Amino acid sequence: LMPPISKGMESIRSVGEVLKAPDLEQNEGKLPVEAVRGEFRFENVSFHYPDTEVSAITDFSLDVPVGQNVAFVGPSGAGKSTILNLVIGFIRPTAGRILLDGRDMNTLDLRTYRRFVSVVPQESILFEGTVRDNITYGLSNVPDSLVEAALRDSNAWDFVQEMPYGLETHIGERGAKLSGGQKQRLAIARALIRNPRVLILDEATSALDTESEALIQQALARLMRGRTTFIVAHRLSTIRNADKIVVLRQGRIVETGTHEELLRRGGAYASLQSPQAAL
């Protein structure tokens, strides 16, 4: 496992492994988190990885009200994944601070905070076991009714019912018996069943065909409802409805606004509409 503070980390796709890793974050003696509303305030936050002189993000300030969904766009190396890692608490700012519901996250035991966070990465983290095992991983005594509800809301119930043993069907190592779209829908079901207050979507539809993306967009809309959501996307079509879009370049905010506002300005976001590869 590469720890999240490794130099140049560009992804949070090892979320499952990191959550099970030893305490690398100096949480001992810090305040436990008993409840989360989901309000975030970034105050002049900077972060640089060890052994690097260039900051991954610099003087980053942003207010995120409870239940708002915020999308981050920008070229590779702009700082998008660093921000997600800060939100999850895998890393802490090297300057500035992040307030969670008015409390400085540096004072909190972030292991207890992560109980309220769910992540849907681009490549779903599945393991050898049954459909039920993968959805309820880490939980105990989950009734079938809740599992079924999560599968329905994630548009996964139909294909699970068609499996030889339904919920008890083994899906193979890393979900080898499933398509990419099916894996993503199970990942969404896993997030739904935990009823998170904070949701992280890391390029969650970038590797899918159009039909699968449509099903997953419907499922994500249900998952995001009422939850504070942070999104990184390669396809601008996936973030049109975000409450706030933050355009990043070299670790700094270039502009913020809704899709319509940013298009009207004709700035950096508008220039990304044609060359999708720039993301």
C-alpha cells in the first residue's frame, strides 16, 4: 500500500485499503466525531507532499454549505485529488485550516469522522465474496430489506435478481464476473446503505459507456440527495447540475460558479467545453 502522503499521489482509488491501514495521521488524543452535518469551510489551505517544494494546492478558500454538491475540474496536477484526500482526512493541511461543522479538522480524530463518509471511486473496490458481502462490508446484521432498497436505488436490483443465487452469488476476485457498470452500481449501493453525510465521487463515470453512465447518473442523483458531495469528473456532462463548480489550475482556484454562470463568463471553464482531453 502506498500511503496517501506519498509524493505525487494523484488518486484516491485505494480508499478501501487506506481505511484499514495503521494510524498514519496522529489521531491519538484528538476529539472523536459523534455526528456530522456536512458543512465545510476551507480557510487559506495549502498542502505540499513530503520532499516536494511545490504545493499541490495553495491558499485554497471555499465555503461548502450542508447538502451542497461541489465539482472540481482542471488539468492533471491541478490539485483535485489532493482536495478530496483532505476532505476524507487522509492528509492534513500544511497551512491554513479546514472547518467541519465549525470545528477545526486538525483537532478531530479523523478515523471517527470517516464513519460518516462514503467514496465512489472510478474503479470500484470489490473483493471475492457474495453480492451481500460486498455491499454490507464492515456492517453487521443488515436486514435484506435494506440491502434490496440500496440495490434498487442504485439501479442494481434487476441484474442481481438475474444472478444464479441473487444476493448470495459470488462475484469473483475484484468483481471479475461483473461488467464495469455493474461494479459501479454495487459501489453506489454500498455507499447508500451506509447513509453517509459526506460523499466523495472520484471520476465515478469516466470509464463507462453511455448506457451504463445514464443508469449510474440516476443512481448517483439519489445518492447525492441531501448529502454534501465533492465530485471530480473527466466528463463535463456529469457535473452540469452541480451547485458549484470550482476550476483549478496549478493548485489554485481560477474561477467558481454554476455551469451556466461559468459559460457566460467565457473564461477557463468555457474553454474546457471543447477540448475534453484537457481534463
